Amino acid sequence: MIILISVVLVYFLAINNRIHRYRWSTLARAAGRLAFPKEDTIINALQLERSLDESTSKQLSKSFVTDTTKKLDDLNEADLFHSKRAKQWKSYSLILLLGGVLLFSINWDNSAQAIFRWSHPQILFPVPQPFAIQNLSGNINLLGGESAELEFSVMGAIPDSLFIDLQAYAISDSNQLLTVVYKDSSDKFKFILDNVSQDYRYRAYYTAVHFWEVWKEISSPFHALSVTDRPVMEDLTITLTPPTYTQLKPTIQKGNQADISGLIGSNVHITLRSNRPLKKSALIFNNDELPMNINGKKASGDFIIKEDGQLAIQLQDIRGISNRNPIPFHITAIHDLLPDITVFQPERVIELGSNQSIAIHLKIEDDFGFSNLQVAYEIHRPAYISMDPLLSLFTIPIDDPLNINQDIAHLWQLIELGLMPEDEVHYHFELSDNDLISGPKKTVTKEFIARLPGLAELFTAFENEEETLLEDIYYSKEELEAIRENMEKLELDLLKQDKLTWDQQQDLQKMLEGIKEEMKKMEEVADALNALQESAEKHDLFSSDLLKKFNQLQKLIDQLLSEDLLKNVQDMNELMAEMDPNKLQDALQSLTDNMEHIEQELDRFIDIFERIKAEQKIDELRNRLEALVEQQEKIHDRIDRTDEQTDASTFSKLSEEEQRQVEEFSNIRNEMEDAADAVEKFHEESSERLLDLKRDPLMNQTYANLQRTVNQLRRQNMNEATEYSQSALENLQSILSEMQEIQQGFQSATTKEMSSKFQHVMSDILHLSKSQEQLQSETESIPSHSPRLGEMASRQQMVQDQLRQIMEQLMELSRETFAVTPEIGKGMGMSNAMMQEAINALSQRNGRGAAKSQQQAMKSLNETAMAIHQSMKQMRSSGSASGYEQFLEQMKKMAGQQQGINNQSMQLAMGQMAAAAQQGLLQKLLREQRQVRKSLREMMDEMRQSGEKGLGNMGGIAHEMDEVLKDLERRRISKKTVDKQRRILSRMLDSQKSMTQRGEKEERKSETATEILTSGPAGLPIDLGQRRSLTLEAMNRALKAGYPRDYQSMIRRYFNAISENNFITLQTDTLNAN
């Protein structure tokens, strides 16, 4: 074929003058060389022939062409084409032909078929192939889902690989499945088709690798792969019903979701429909078979989620054919999370006061609810008391167990536990959820410690504070005395000259500043004295008589802080500017008189304070001796119960406890000399008796017996130890008896009770109202041109002066009680303003306007009298002249309102309400929060007028509330807003508890016509319950960030570990500080 194409190609190129050898010009030159003298003669003739029409000598041109043609006729063509090469090729062809015939003859068996095909060109013969493919598997019949093994062999030259062609009957050939298989060690070609679900026809074939191969592919015949259908699920519905305690609704999911997640205890109900009628169906869960109910093509079944696993659904139709490799469903058992409890109050380690109560503020959270909240506690006695602690429980009520996020406030009274000094209550909180499936899960907090301090450390701290306070008083008295002496000298100098020199003015200015500075120090002393009194009351350090004397001291120091001296200082500054010698001299006289009075009162304060300190020292000695005797009795009883079988560790422990007795007795004996020095100034006989008791041989004998007891216990000599212990106990009892006699002989304290001032003030106001009414009646009847209007103005001025005196009395009274309410102050202020307007109107001869103002002033006075009467009524009903019960009632009401606001704000912060409902609730919260803020402002004004100290926590509440109001006004309710509201509530509860501590003392109860100067105990620290843990806040933020439950559990463990480390550090710092 190639040769033929080449010949044809050469032919066409030759006739188209494309081959140089066969071009006309080449042939013309060759013929010219043979027939003419010049080789280009033929070419010239050819050119002349083509240009005859343009030639100027046509006849001549034709003659040349004709002569050339005649000569060419005579040319021998053989001379033009040489035949020698052709003869050579003929010889070569003959040789090749003969060689081929010879080869065919030699290989006739193989060549005969080819010769036959050449001789029969009209017959279509198959293309010869190097090998044949044989299907060893043939037609295959199997069940759906089973695997089919296809096997082929090759006859002839075995290739390395074959193509397997799988053509599904249900789809077109364009979607046929092709794969390549390689021969194995036995020269077979095998292919396994897994999970066959439809019918196929299949074959194996091999395609030609080279283009010159005469065959395109070698193929085996097609065979059938038939599949018998298995039962399958056409529809699957899964209904997940959570446990009843969760209050969650059932959820439904279809079979296309292979993950089933539910709480442990959830019921899973499965319904399905098959493509064939069913004979049997079962749920296979973790290799456990659960039969299903069959109804034709439908089946249903249930199981309870208890653990993670895999679920498969096994079907068997009426032919007995089962579904193969059912789809696995992954079952995820969601664990009910542990409840979470955050303790805002109390602190990890606290000291108990005499009321022995603990304010509790908790935040509890769970995913579904709570079943129980309780406190587990143990009472740990001091090391010298051999008593194993017993675990006890008490329950804190939860108002709404289904509220998954709530605050709990509770006041735990420990008085019934019978705690003794140095006892410790170790307790923790236990919160259980409402999981009824796997049992309520419990979260236990870290251990908290409430300690009832011992007497020795309390007395030592108390005395140190007293010494500091007394030193401040002495210093202030000396400073005031020096300032007064300098002022008296300045007053004498002023008598000798008309005005003060510039140096004298500067000296006077320094004196006035010194007075102001000392008054500030007096305020600090008052605060320190108040703190001492609170500490004594909190821990019941002294008798009620001694505490009453502390009340008198507090009253005395409050009287020193009068406004007269400050007013004198202010007047002095004004008069210095006027430079009026007479007025300045009067002012100096008044100021020095006031200072002299203050010095006298300070002297009185020091005398009383020193006397109280003396009584306090004797009271301290008695208390410590009583504790020493009580402890010695316990030790002696334990020594008396020892025998030869007693363990050596018991003797060692007893010796250590007895050694503490020796040290305490030595300290008490040393304190006797200090007590004698303190008592000597007031009662020499008691001082001498104290010194005699210290020098008494009984003291040395007692000390020796105690020390001998220690030595014998170390040697485990129980008889001798018992004898010395008994002797020491008897001696201690004798010493205690002597100390009690000394105390009884020294005590001569008397107390003064305050008289009631409210009745007197109210009487003055009613009398003043009557005078105002009479004055108003006369003013109405006087014409505007009457000269009596001036007289009315003078009388009105007198009434106003009386009002101001009453206002001063109320101001004095307000420093002692909360009963002087803002309404009373507002009424008095309104009366004063109306009286001033009446005076102005009378000076302008406006009688009618004056009468109207007078009427309004009278109305305000009557309203003030009614307010005072109401306060008196409340004081009598509450039994307290301090007004604490009114404060507690208001604070309790506001705390309840704030709790309601907090709960609603939390709903807003969660964002689970419609937009319209959110706007309505936001406006409601804004109104309610403003009302609570208004009530708080009024209460703060009331306390400010009362001069009450130690209520700075209220300022923190007000600041937080202002921040919350800003968030509400901006319509931005976030977690920070909710945290601020929670802190507000916590501080309200803290303040309420603090004030409750103030009002529960027996000696603070008031009686009719009796006024008690009150200054309550310190209560809890200001920031108790407010120190929010940064670790816990970070954990709350992380838990609310939307992480899955497994991650939430990891987050809780992580932050709890951090909190534990922080507590260890805090506890270490506390111990180091102690």
C-alpha cells in the first residue's frame, strides 16, 4: 500500500512538473543535446511558439518552430531514457520472487493458509490473533450484597493484564464499569466484585498496543451475572424520647441520619417499611439481639440508651433471605452533666462571731434541674481534745428545683452546734441533680473552714488596738491644749492692738488648720472605738456591764465631734477677712472656750477609758483562768482513765496539752502585774490583791505541779501524773476563786441611760405649729397698709429661730438613730423655706402672700409631727431606738425586688424571646430598677443624716446600680449586666446580714423614754461575698460559648484544678499571716 501510494504520488508530481528530473525544461535540454547543436534550441522554439501573437516576425518564428519539430520527430526516445537501470531492477525482482517461492516451499504448513487467502480474495477471513481469552466463571447467579469472583484464562501468548468490562442491564453502556486485572502465579486472571446489587453482563478483553497490528482487541464472549434481591428498608423513622425528668420533648429523625444521640435513659422507638413482606426483624445493639414486631412489610421496636455503641437492623423476608451488611447506626449516649455550684459567700476561711452564723450565697447550675442541696460539716476540736469529728448534714431548701440557673441565699445558724473557743467547723456544699436514671449525681465543693477564735489571741489583739487608740487620744489632747494656749496669747495681744499683723494672721490660720486636723483625728478615733466595740460584741469578750461602758465611751467621743467648734473655725476665717478686732476677739473667746470644753471631755474620756481598761484586764484574767480550769479538768479526767495498756502516743499527746497549760498559766501570772498597774489608779486594794496573788506561794506551787505533771506524763508514770494533776487542778480552782473575788470587789461601774428626745421634739413642733397657725390667722386679718406687718415679720423670725433650734435637735438626734427619716428632714426643710418666704413677703407688705406661705409652713410642720409620731410608733413596736429594724425591712424588700429584676434580666440576656416581648420586658425592667435605685438613694440619705459609719458597701451598690441603669437605657443586656445585678443582690444580702448582727444584742433593746447609743459589731468584711473568682468567671464564659458537652466537662475539670491551686496559695498566705 505504501509503495502504491508512493507511485501514485510520483506520477502526479511528475505530470504537474514538480519533479526536477521529469520537468519539461529538463527533458527539453536533454533532447536538445541529442538532436541540436545547442541544448536550449527546443526551449527557444517552445518560447517562440507561445509568443507568436506578440511577435513582429511571425513567419520567421513559425519557420523556426517547424524545423525544430521535424528534427524532434527523427529523435530516438530510447536515447533520451536509459534502460540499463530498469534491467537491473528486473533482475533483482526475479531473484526476490524465486527466493519467496523457495521459502513458501520450505514452510508450506505455515504458508498454505496465507496462500489460500491470497488465492481467494472474495472471501472474508478472520484476523489472526496471538491468543484467545476463555471465561472460566461463566454465567453467575447470587444474592444481592454478596461478592462475585470472575476468573479468566488465556490460550496462547499470555499478556500481563486484561480489561474486565461490567455492563449493568439497568444503565447504558456509557456507564459501564472497567477495571484492570493482572495474572496471578497460576497465569489466571481473577477479579472479585463486592456487594453486588444489580444484574450485569461481563467479559474480558485485551486491546492492541501498536497501530500496525491487524487486530484491535481480543475479547471473551459476554456472560451474565444475575442478582436475586434481598429485603431492604424503604422507609425508616427513629423517635427519641428523653427521660421524663428532663422535661424535654421527643425528637424524630429519618434513616438518612446515621448518628443517634440521646441522654442515657432515653427511649429509642424505630419503625420501618421493607420492600418485601417480612418474616423476622431484629435490632442488633452491641451484639445483643432485640426482636421487633412484624406487620407485613412493616416492623417496629424499642430500646433504651445506656451506653455508646452501634445499632444494626436485621431483616428476613418470607423467602428466608436476609438483608446483607445492614447500615450501622452510631449510638452516642449523652451523659447528664454534673451540677455546678459556685460559692460567692462565705470565704474559704472565716472567723465566727458570737452570733455564730454564716451567710451563704451560692450560684447553682445544671442542665435539667436539682434534687437536693445540703451542707456536710464536721466539728474539729482543738488538738488537745481527743475527739474524732462526726460528719453531719443539713439541707438548704431550693424553691424551684426545675430552674436550671439560680442564686441561693441562706443564713446558717451554728449556735445550736454548741461550739467552743478554738473549735473549727469544716464543711462543704453538696449539690445533687434530678437524674433519676443513673441516680442523682452529686457535686461537692472544696472544704470551707469557720473558726471560733480562742480567748488569748482575741484579748491580745483587742488590747493592742486599745493602746493605739489611747495614744491617739493623748496626742490629740496635747495638740489641742497647745493650740488653745497659743490662741489665749493671741487674744491677749489683740487687746493691746487694733488689728492683727500679717504674721499673727498666718499663725492664726495655722491654728485653725490644726483644729480641723485634730477634729478629723477625733473622727478616726470614733471609728476605731466603734470597731473595738463591734469586735468585743462579736466575740462576747466582756460582760454586759463592761459593754455598756463602751457604749458610754462611744457616746462621749461622739459629743466631742460637735459642729460648734467647726462653726467657730469657719466664723474665725470670715472675721479675719473683715478685720474687725471686736468681733475677732469675741470669736477667739468662743473658740478657746469650746476647745477648753473639748479638753475637759478628753480628760473625762481618758479617765473612763483607763478605768474600763482596768476592768477589762480583770475580766480577761477571770475568763482565761476559767478556761484554764476547764481545760485542766478535761486533762485530769483523761489522765485518770489511763492504765498500763494505754498507748504511748496517748501519754505524748497528754504531755503536749499539759505543756500548753504550763505556758498559759505562766502568761496569766505575768498579766497579773499589768492588771495591777492598770487597777492601781482606781482601786489600790484590788491592785495590791492582784500583786499578792501573783506573789502567793500557791502560784509557784501550781506552776511546779503543772510542770511535774508534764514530766511524769513523758515518763508514762500515770499514778504520779494523776496526783500532780489533781493538785494543780485544786490550786487553779483556788486561784480562780480569788480572782473572782478581786473582780467583784473592783466592779463599781455605773451606766447612764439616755432620755427619749422624740417626744420632746414632737411637742416642740406641735407647739411651734400652733404658734404658726395663730400667726397665720393674724396675718390674714391685717390690711396691706397696716404698720403691724413689721411686727408680724419679727414674730415670724422668732418662730423661724425656734424652728432652727428644733432642726439642730433633730440633727443631733439623727446621729444616734435611723428613725429620723428623710421625710422628717424634708418636712423641716420645707417649713423653714416657707417661713423665709413669709418673712420676705411681710417685708414687702404682701400680707396675703405671707399668709399663704405661713399656711404651707404649718402644713409641713404637721406632716413632720406625723412622721415623727410614726417613727416613734415603729420604735416602740420594734423595741429598738436605733431604727435598725426599719432598715432591715427596707433592705429585705429591695433585695426581693432586685431578685425579681435579676431573674427577668437573665431571660433577656439569653435572647430566647420575641423582639416585641423583649422591648416590653426591657421597659418594665428599666422602671423597676429605677424605683429600686430611688429607694436606695433615700435610704442612703437617711443613713448619711444619721451619721452612721461602716455602711460604705451601700455606695458600691449604688454605683453598680447606676451602671445597670445605663445598660438598660442603651438596651444592651449582656452577661456583664447580669453579673452586675448579681453583685447588687449579693451586697444587699451582705448589708442585711451585717445589720442583723447589729440589732441582735440584748443590751441594745430600747425601752420607752430610754435612748441607747448604738454602734454595732463589725459583722462581715465589707467585701465579703464580693470577691468574684476570675477563674470561675472565665469558666462560666467558656461554658456559655457553645461548646459540646464533652468539651464542657473538660473545661470544668480544667478550671476546677486552677481554683484548687489558687485556694492552696490563699490558704498558705492566710496561715503565714496568722
